[in-house]
Amino acid sequence: MIFITLPLGLSAQYQEAGAGVGGSLYYGDLSPDAVGSNLKLIRPSIGFFFNQHFNSRWGVKLSLNNMTLTGDDKNLTTATRSRNLSFRSNIWELALCPEINLLKFDPYEGNSFTIYMSAGVALIHHNPKAYYAGNWYKLQPLRTEGQGLASDPNTRPYGLYQFTVPITGGIKYSIKEDLNVFLEFGPRITFTDYLDDVSNKYANEDELRAAGGDIAVALSFRGNEIRTEPVGYPNLTQRGGAAVKDYYLNGLIGLSMNFDNLFEGIFGPKVKCPKF
């Protein structure tokens, strides 16, 4: 309703719709300790957006992005590598962000280049999975850290829907009045430490086995898969670092089209009311 009604009372405004492809990158408990190794975690992403421009400076963007986040202890060089944990998660992100052009941008008035920034709110759906014995398993239902079990009754399983704060900076150039090329990149601040299913402590083995079976225990602690001499399950010891939340980054390059007063043409008066 905002996008339908607001433009009708505004002047010097136009609409923009576009799509882009790029890459996403996860940061969390399973991120490599060496900065260069983080490049191994980049995965493809795709995005679509609609932008209502109120003038040459301000607009509001509604975007839908899909990306994949991944992490693996095998990329670490520290002792944490011995956990041998890994995950992959497909992310859907629906964001609404005010956007400001630091340089005036209006292809209909000859302002064809800008640097822009945006920040707002987004709703994401994530669902971390791990590959084990030839199959992908959803980790949240397994309660791999014993959430809600007798030894941790006050902790609920994390939600698969989360709010984030997307922050984006980019550049845009108008090839002609109705066609632009853009490049943008930015972080997503989250309020969860479970994008990777790792945050706090290991569960109690007996409780976890009773609740989720052998698969839950096997995916909670995978250190024995890389050891020559197996060790016991590390009951209630530290598994992750809950003090710092997970976050991710996304970058896109793409094309967009401009529409001059799109809503005015659709919703404007076309038939006069009869007079009696």
C-alpha cells in the first residue's frame, strides 16, 4: 500500500526496478581465522528490487535476495578445527530500506552517476544443514546444543526467521534514460548466533540421544571423524562463542530500468465521472 499510495501525491518522482547477481560471505563461529581463507566461503547470490524515487536524492527500496552461506572448521588452523563442524544454509532476504544518493541522480534530468547508501530492516529465512553419511540433515530440529532439554530448559530452539539490519553502499550509472548499471555491497547485522547452528555449549549426550537419536549426537560433535583415536562426547563443554553474533555480507552487480511516473499512468484518472 505504501508503494501504491505515496507516489500519487509526489512530484519529480520515478520508479526503478532491477536485478543483479553476485556473491555472499558468512562470518561466525565457523569462519576461517586467516583473512585470505574467507574467500573460500564466497557463494553465488541473486537479487531483485523495486525502488520508489521521491526526488534526485531520496528513495525507498524493496528488495528480495537469495544467497547461500557456508562454513567449515576444516578451513581453520587453530585447535577449534578439531570440532570438525560444518554447515550450509540457503537464505531468503526481504528488505525495506530508505536510500540516499550522495550525488544527485535523475536520468531524466541528465544526472547520470551517483554514489548511494541505504540501511533498513530485513526479514530472513535461514535453515542450516550439514552433510553426513551421504545426506543433508536440517540441524535446527536436532537441537545440537541441547536447547530445551533437561540440562538447558530455559533455552528455546532458535527460530528460522530472523530480523536483520542490511547496510549497503553502491555506485550507479545511467547508460540511457531508462537503463542503469549498478554495483553494490554491504553487511547484514543479525541478532542471532545460530546462522551456523553453533553458539554455546555441547548438549548432554544421553539427553540429546534420547531426544534426537544417534544422528543428533553425530552432528553435534564430529571430532571423531578426523581422529585416529576416538574420544568421548564433550558433555556441556564450550562449543561456540555466544558473545558475538553471526553476520554476513552480500554484493551484487546488475541492471535496472527506470519508469517515469509509472503509478500515475496506472492509477491516474482515465475516465471522467459523469455529470448530472
